[in-house]
Amino acid sequence: MQDLTTWTNAIRHDNLGQVLKSYWQLTKPRIIPLLLIETAASMWVAAHGQVDPFLLLITLLSGALAAASAQVINCIYDQDIDYDMERTRHRPMPSGRVQARDALLFAIVLAVLSFTLLTTFANLLSACLALSGIVVYVLVYTHWLKRSSSLNIVIGGAAGAIPPLVGWAAVTGSLSWAAWVIFAIVFVWTPPHFWGLAMVIRDDYAKVGIPMLPVVVGNEATAKQIWIYTLLLVPTTLLLVYPLGVAGALYGALALGLGSLFLKKAWQLLQTPEDLTRARSLFKFSIFYMMLLSASLVIDSLPITHQLIALGQAQINALATAFACL
Ligand code: HEM
Ligand SMILES: CC(C)=CCC/C(C)=C/CC/C(C)=C/COP(=O)(O)OP(=O)(O)O
């Protein structure tokens, strides 16, 4: 009898574990950290390097909840095509592990929690922006454009650029030019990020009739578009240094260095558009690029960085004066 109870408990435990795992997978959790890194970077710049740790925690938590909610709705909507594609077939919806009604309820709870936390502990603007991120991703990208236009990523990609606006608004209660420039950086970064991968998994998308750019125009024309967007990306990142002046020389140097590497990858792909190793490498680099660019913004905004740079400059001036006296 004792054995039977232990066994039943073990099964219950196991089921609960499986259920939790399925709901976790519905939120596409691997993408969320980078969305939060963008949000945090924007908060640091907005707060001139001194972010209130509680506000940071609440904003990142709410941002994660909003992004998760958006992804869950996307999983419900896309379950038919997800079933037909090898890469997505084992997701919880197409494999029947979660029912659409339960998933929808889960998404609503996540969205309500996100909105409530932001309105209570940050402000209404940041809460509305997070909600607009869900709406843009679900309605504009998933419902309207994903299945109907090769511009799906260009326009729908705006959803992924909203998290920095949420972060900025949470700190300042408004949106300045700098916030829109960070939005623009992510907006311009998204097409090269995704098209690199889309070139690799083109056949999967073609099979289910999704008009991703490489399916519609082929790899050569996609590589050209990737090159153009990467060319636009580099000067966009520098707008924070000039004319806005919200980031300094350290960020400027790192943005230029990272941008040159991105351009090199995009150029190499342009030379050999059918080389899918290069396309995959560009996709992976895009993620590394966005992480480091965001980290550069944070480091550049810290008061200690400003103090160290001022100290360095004072020493260079002192040396220059000493040499002049010799
Ligand atoms: C509409 C815009 C976007 C589209 C269509 C898109 C699409 C994709 C796809 C299909 C994957 C592969 C996921 C998988 O293998 O299951 C991926 C990976 C990834 N995306 Fe994007 N993405 C977009 C925007 C963004 C944004 C804005 C971010 C964050 C700033 C982001 C961060 C990532 C990360 C970190 C991964 C790698 C996840 C892993 O480790 O597998 N993406 N993206
Ligand atoms: C502020 C806020 C809530 C913003 C939401 C931003 C958000 C959820 C962006 C995600 C972008 C993304 C990874 C799309 C995947 O495309 P897909 O769904 O077509 O990929 P798939 O082919 O893997 O299903």
C-alpha cells in the first residue's frame, strides 16, 4: 500500500513537472533574456547610470511577463504551421500537450500581471507600452503580416523594439529622442537578425507557405537586404553619441567595432549568398552583437566609467604639460 502511494505521488509529481515544462516552453523563454537586456540598457541610459534596483526588477519582471504573454498567443495562433514545420513540431500546442483555451487563459494572466505591476510600481505609460508590444506582435506581426507579406519582419519587428521604450518610460515617465533612437537600433537590427536564420530554414517556411523574404526573393536578394539594413544599423547606433550626446566615446568606439564586425559578416554573406554556414554565423553574431551593444551602453553610462575617463584625461593633460615644459 505504502509502495502504491509513493508510486502515485511520483506520477503526479512527474505530470506536474511536464505541465509546468509545457507552459514554460509556450513562452519561448530563450528569446526573452535579450529583450530584457535591451530594456535594462535603455533604463541605465535614461537614469544616467544610476537605476533604482527595485524599479529595475519590477520593469524586467513585467517585461518578461508581457513578452511571455505575446509568445503564448503567437503559439496558439500559429499551431497549424508549427505542426507542419520540423523545427516547431514539438512545441506544446502542435504536440497537443496544452489546450488552446488553457493557453489563452495563461496568456491573459501574464498580461494582466505585467500591466498591474507596471502601473502600480512604475507608471501607466510603461504599462501601456508593454501592452502595445503584445498587440503589435500578435495583431500586426502574427495575424496580419506573417502569412501575407515579405515585409512581415520589417514592420512586425517593431514589436521587439518596444521593450527599450518600456524601460525608458519606466524610469522617466516619458519618451525622449534617445528612447526612439534605441527603438530604431533594434528595429533596424531585426531584419538582418532574422533573415540570416530564415535563409537557413527557408525550405521549412516555403513548405507552409510563409512568405519570409528568402522564400519570396531568394538568398541573393535577401543577402542584399541584410547588407543594406546592416549599413543603416551602424550610423543609427552612433546617433546616441552624436547629435544626442546621451552616450560617450567608450560606447561610440565599441559600437563602431561591433558594427564593423557585423558589416564584415554581412559583406561575406553578400559575396556567397548560398553559403548557409555564413548565414547561420551572421544570425548567431547578431545575438552576440545586441548583447554586447547593450552592455556597452550600460558600462558607458556608469558614473565610475565617467570618473575613470576624466582621471585618464587629467593624466594625459598633465603629461602633455610636463612634455611642453621640457
Ligand atoms: C519579428 C521579429 C523577430 C523574429 C521573426 C525573430 C525570429 C526568430 C526565430 C525564428 C528564432 C529561432 C527560434 C527557434 O529556433 O525556436 C530566433 C531566435 C532568437 N531571437 Fe529572434 N526574432 C525576432 C526578433 C527578436 C528580437 C527583437 C530579439 C531580442 C532583442 C530576438 C532574440 C532572439 C534570440 C536571443 C534568439 C536565440 C534563441 C536561442 O538561443 O535559440 N529576436 N528569432
Ligand atoms: C514589449 C513586448 C511585450 C514585446 C514583445 C516582443 C516580442 C515577443 C518579440 C519576439 C520576436 C520574436 C522572437 C519573434 C519570433 O517569430 P515567430 O513567432 O514567427 O517565430 P517562430 O517561427 O519560431 O514561431
